Amino acid sequence: MSTNSAKALFEPFRSAKLSLDNRIVMAPMTRGFSPGGVPSEDVAAYYKRRAENGVGLIVTEGTLINHPAAGASTRWPHFYGANALNGWSGVVNAVHGAGGKIMPQLWHLGITRKPGTGTNPDAPSVGPSGLNLAGEQVGEPLTEAEIADLIAAYAQAAADAKRLGFDGIELHGAHGYLIDQFFWGVTNTRTDRFGGGLVKRTRFAAEVVEACRRAVGPDFPIMLRFSQWKDGAYDARLAKDADELALFLQPLTDAGVDVFHCSTRRFWEPAFDDGVDLNLAAWTKKLTGKPTITVGSVGLDLEFTRFFKEKKGAGITGIEELLERLDRGEFDLVAIGRALLGDPAWAAKIKEGRESELRPFTPEATQTLY
């Protein structure tokens, strides 16, 4: 691949609230290198290396909002408490010092959290209806007062992100975690205003976005990551076609989402069986007019779920199709996950035509902070 052929990836991005030097986003990936929930200088250096090597926007690993059942590991970073927030301040300063931009991903596992885990093992796991991803009753439905507390926790995290100097926030509304559990009919059977049909099931997320907007003001970017698939339910669908997707996206757009991060396992796959060759990010941009991020096995010859099933790494593959789609304007930004996990210089090597120097992804990359 020549430098010229990758030109679309290195065009500046400009929207009403976000300006980036290029179209490359570091995808959020759980790392587990923050004992006690506090990100260390090693974590700051890890993100700084990506910024130094030309990543336009870094989205951090999932960071836990201030709720006792948010996470399942004592090594996942918190986004609350003086020590953790001081650690994140160091991360922001390191990334900005390298000329990069960074947003925290705000996260709550919801009912998928294994009971007895995390910082507060005695806290019960929570979900909209107490149903797990198989639709089995494993807990009590959240009360409206508990939902209000969760919304307030997201808003407080957003306010702290702005105060610390982050360049925006991303809300994790994908993969069967808490916000997504409200979206999905299997896990949300509520009959109050937070449940019902597809549109009504967006109410929780919309109120989270609205609360975050009030906390950060009109000009601070809010991104939302969503997916059709769930962890272990890869054929799940929130929307069966483009018409349903439009209904789903409208209240989220109205609530104030600025950028949609459209999580798929393989970026090249069409979103629907309708004969239209548009992926989820392309359809979302077409339907909302908002900027979108595509993601899914970019630069790798093996999609990510097989890494764990087959306990193997992935080789390097070309990104010509990705570049063609980006050049056509199907989506605006490209999130790179595991290819960037094992090779902090991925962006620089692509820009400079040094593909022969790219490092393949190996399982060991998940065990260290390259």
C-alpha cells in the first residue's frame, strides 16, 4: 500500500464539536492494569505511545462509573474517587503532551457482572428487569429510584471528564452491558417508561445522554457506542432492518448524541439482509446525519472472537476495502482495536507506507501494555 492510497485515513476530521488530525480512533479495550481502580503512570505511557504515533483520537478502556456493581475486577479503572481521577488527570496530560486527544469510555456491566466480583463483591448485580442475556431471571428489576441514581452517576462521570480536560466522553451502550440491556427486548421487559417497544427501550440511554449534556454544557462531545450483537449472542439484533434502525436512533440523536460508534465484529459486513452493501456505521450516518465510527477486525486476517476460541493470534491483512469505503464517505472515523493493541506505531507505519514493519496481533498483547 502506498502512502497516497491511505490518504483518506489521514485527512483531518471536523464536526461541530470535534476536530481531529486524522480519522484513526483507538478502540476501547479492557486492559486490567489499574490495581484498586487507579490508572498508573504505566497506563498513561501506554496511551501516550499511541498519541505519539499519530492516533487521532484515543477512547480509553472501559472506566467504571460510581456504582457499587459497575465492574467485575478490582484491576479495572474507576472514573470516580480522588485517587482514580488523579490518575486519569495524568493520562490526559500525557496524551495531550504528545499532541493527541482522548475520551474516557464510561461503563457499567449491568446484569452481566458475575456476582461476588469487583470492588464491592457483596453488591448484587443489576439490570433493567433482572434478566440475564439468556432471558433468565437472576435478579430483581431496578426501581425507578435506582435508575435515577445510575443516571446521576453517568452525569457525574461526564462532569469529571470535562473538569479533567478530556476531549469528550463515550458512553458504552453496546455488547450486552447495562445501557444495551435497556435497549434489548430479551433483557428489558419493563412496563414503565423505561420499557416497551424498541423506541421506548431507548429511554434510559436518552436520559443518560440528556443528564450528561446538562453536566458538560452544549459544546462537549458525547459519543455513544452501540451494537446489534451481545457478548455470546452474536446473532442478536436490536433492529431487523433500516426502518427499525431509524426508529431506534432518532430519540438518541434528539437526546444529544454527537457521534455514534457502531460496533461490529467485521466492518465489511452489510448491516442487513436487504441487498444493500452498507455496514452499521454507514446506515447510521445515512439515517441520522451524525458522524459515525466504524470498527471490526480492521487490519487483521481473523475476527476477534476466534482469538479466544482458537487461542491464537492474527496475521496482518490489507485495508484497501476500508479505505475505499471511507473515501466514499460511508463513515467518518475508523476505530482500530487489536491491531493497535500490539503495535503502538500502527498509525505511523500505515501513514509512512511501512506495512512490512507492522506487528501481528498475538494473545500476549492482552497481557501487557505495549
